[in-house]
Amino acid sequence: MHIGTLFNIPIRIHWSFLAVLGLVIFWSGFAGWFGAFALVIGLFGSVVLHELGHALAARRYGIQTAHITLYPFGGIAAIEKMPEEPSQELVIALAGPAVNFALVAGFGWLWSAGIGSAALWIAALNLGMGVFNLIPAFPMDGGRVLRALLATRMGWVPASYLAIRIGRGFAWLFLALSAYTWSVNWLMMGIFLHVALNAEKQRLIYLVWERTRRGQSDWDSVNPWGGRTS
């Protein structure tokens, strides 16, 4: 569902977000529904700004973003092509958490100035979001940072394969934590990572196939970072 446009980037919301919003309001009861609603809006507003950080950093390198979509577990900024250098992916990946930490500072200052407890909650949410996204679990931000760093030494394809294997380990860890703690959040994260990693692996297989089909001389048009594949 399209809900608006920021910086010429369409903002979409998945139907599951509305379902989660309804459940939160229902569980909070009539007395606390306004506070719950405000908390959810603050959370997803922070997610929008987080994804805008990625999108605007990508725009700096001439990479446009097709749309930003909000899900219950977070958001996705659909950039239209790969960065041309590992350093560019590093900047783009770090831009999202950097926005969260800036919001921590801003809302922390508001809370210290006596604005209200809501500012403290939003600051805490952004702190958790920023730190959690830096976990080196590809394709999360921390995983993309890891791939960019690895790619400077081993090339994009082997770095991607290694990042996918590491991300798979985190996905199984999240599922194990969900079984141990009976946490729906860990379960959703584990499932999301598995699905996202399968998509990334298929994309990588396609790129390698393109390299084989076109020949080594044309590999730079498929793999913008160069490097060895074995």
C-alpha cells in the first residue's frame, strides 16, 4: 500500500504492518491504546528514517531507490543497482544505523530537557535498532559491512558467499533462540534471514552464470567490484 513520497522515493506499507498495529492496540486495551499507537508510529517512523538514510547515501553515488517498504520486522530500501566499490556499500550500509544513533541523541536530549517519557522510549528503540542492525548477519546492515570489508581482500563473489554462510549461521541461531525463549520476534527474524539469504544466493548464482556466459573479459559489467571468484 502506497502511503506517501519522501525525497521522490515512494513509501509503501505491507498489510502485515496494519495487522500488527491492530494487535498491539487490542492487547494494550482501550485505556492504553493511544500510547501503544504512538509507540508503534514512533517505531516505524524511525524505520522510515533508517531506510531513508540508506536511500540518500545511495543517491550520493548515483544509485536511485525504487521504493521503501515497511514490514513488521523493519523496512527495506530497494536500491536499483549495486554500488560500484566496496567503500560505497560500506557507506550505504552504515548510513541507516547512523540515522538511528542521531535519533538517540536527539530524543535523549528531549527527554533530558523534560519533554516526556515518550522521548526516552523512542531513544531506546532507536538505540536497539541501530545496534541490532550492526550484527554481522547478511543481508542486514552489519552483514553488508562485513561483505564490503571482505571484498577489499578477496573480491565480491567469494566475499558474498562467505557473508551468506555467516548470515545462515545467525539465522539458525535466531531460530534456536526462538525455540529456547518461545520468542515470536526471534522466530520472525530467523525466518526472514533464511528467506532473504536464499534470494541473495540465487542472485549471486545468476551473476556468476552471467560471468560464465559472457566470458572473463566482460566480468566487470556483471561484478562491479572485480576480484577473484575462487
